[in-house]
Amino acid sequence: MALLAGCGGDDSTDDSTKAAAPAVAAKSTSTIRIANFLYEPDPVTVKAGAKIAIVNEDSAPHTITEEGTSPSFDSDTIVGGKRGSVTFSEPGSFTYLCVFHPTMKGTVTVTR
């Protein structure tokens, strides 16, 4: 899905009234791909209740697990070459990681 921003419109608007664009725009997705020990896309935005497919293209096992002691979402182990899923239930902004490779991190924003 391609998103177009800033097409057309009136260029005479005072720039001081425009909201600043985020440094990295989150992408809405229905699939998170794991390849080369990275989550793609990152960051992502989904609606609460969305079930996201996860495709592990690495040979190593991975997870998508909310960071913290009581994760609200966890994909369980997805072995190399397999698929899994995770459902994002509550609105908010969350950092997730792979429990096997904690330096692998991603961010998801869940909207209503």
C-alpha cells in the first residue's frame, strides 16, 4: 500500500500553522517480516484488535514479544522459515523484542 503525502493543495498557507511531520512515519501493515535479524517495517501502526502475520525469513527462531515483565502480546517462538501471528489488543505505543535476540527491537503504535 502506498501513501501519498503533500500532493496538491495551496502553498500560500503560513508554515507556522502546519504541524511538524514525525521524523519516522509509522506504517500501517498486516504483516511484519523478520529478515537478517531485523523487523520490517518498523515502526508500524495498527488498530486495536488487529491480528498481524509474522513471517520469519531467518534460519534462527524469533519472537515478537512486548518488552517488560508482563507482556500484553507475544507471538511465541516462530522457527526459521515459518509464520506466526500476534494480536495487538490495547491502544498505546509499545516496544517489542525477540526473546532469543534482545537487541532486535521494534515499535508498534496501536490506535482505536
